[in-house]
Amino acid sequence: MMIINSTGLHARPAAKFVEKASSYKSDIYIEYKGEEINAKSILSLMSLGLTQGSTITLRVKGTDQERAFQDLKTFIKGLTE
């Protein structure tokens, strides 16, 4: 999925994403340019430097994976300024 927010996944939306990801029991990872990080870690997420147009892969595995994946996908697609 692509980051469409003109400012990318900067501090505020990244913190909100991590908060949302942390509310699920499943393991959640983001892959970008061959690097896979724990999406429940704000430092790891910020280290990716996701900008507008960045294409990421979201991986979710666990008991609530379907709901977590859909909610997080919707969150990313809905990002605006």
C-alpha cells in the first residue's frame, strides 16, 4: 500500500498508527525497501522515513489479524495532513 499523505508518515500520524497497532494482540510488521520493522515501535517506524509515495507491505499474524489488517489499512489510506 502507498503512503498518500503529502507529509508522509511523520511523528503525529506515526504515533497514532503505533497506538492503533498496539491495541491488537497480533504481531504487526511493516516492510519497506527490504527492511521489516515491528509496527508497534515508534522508533522503528520513524526510522523508515516514510514519505509521500512510499510503498509499504503490512504483515499481520495472530488471533485478531483480519480485523487488525483491515483497520490499519484503512488508517493508512485515510491519512491526510
